[in-house]
Amino acid sequence: MKKDFMFTNKEHTLKGIMATILGVISLVSLVFIIVDSYARAGEVPLQYGAVAFLTMIFAFVGIALGVMSKSDRDKFYFFSYLGIVLNVLVLAALSVILYAGAYA
């Protein structure tokens, strides 16, 4: 049986990990807001709007960090891509919510 080992000194980018963390925080916050808003039949406090605004800011920062971490050379880019995807998903969900609120 042949065993293949690959030794490398590549690391994950710290900016990519931070982008992923921001994406997870934003996504969890947004899901909580949506679920709680549904449970309250739309009667939610104004602080939920502030939380949604902060998730939007986190998503923009997360996308910027993900793109900046992608420019690092000789690194693993898994967390960079994951952070970008999560943050774009959050922005898309917020866009749908704002569009539905404006035209519904």
C-alpha cells in the first residue's frame, strides 16, 4: 500500500478566517431576526432594524476581507471563498427583505 504525504508550509489566511467569522455572525443574526419577526407576526422592536443594518455593514466588511485575503500568495483559500459566499448570501437576503418591504 502506497502512502502519499504532502508536506507544505501553506496556511489559511487570517483575513479569510475573519471574513468567515463575520459571515457566520451576520447569517446567524439575520436568521434570528427573521424567525423572531415571524413569531411576533411582524410586530418587532426598532432595534431589529439596527441589527439588520449592522449585519449589512459586517457583510460588506466580510466581502472586502475575503477579497483582500484572496490576493495573498501561497495560502489556502477555503475560508476566503467561504467568507465571500456567506457574506454575499447575507446581502442577498437583506436585499430581498428590503425589496419585499418596499413593494409589498
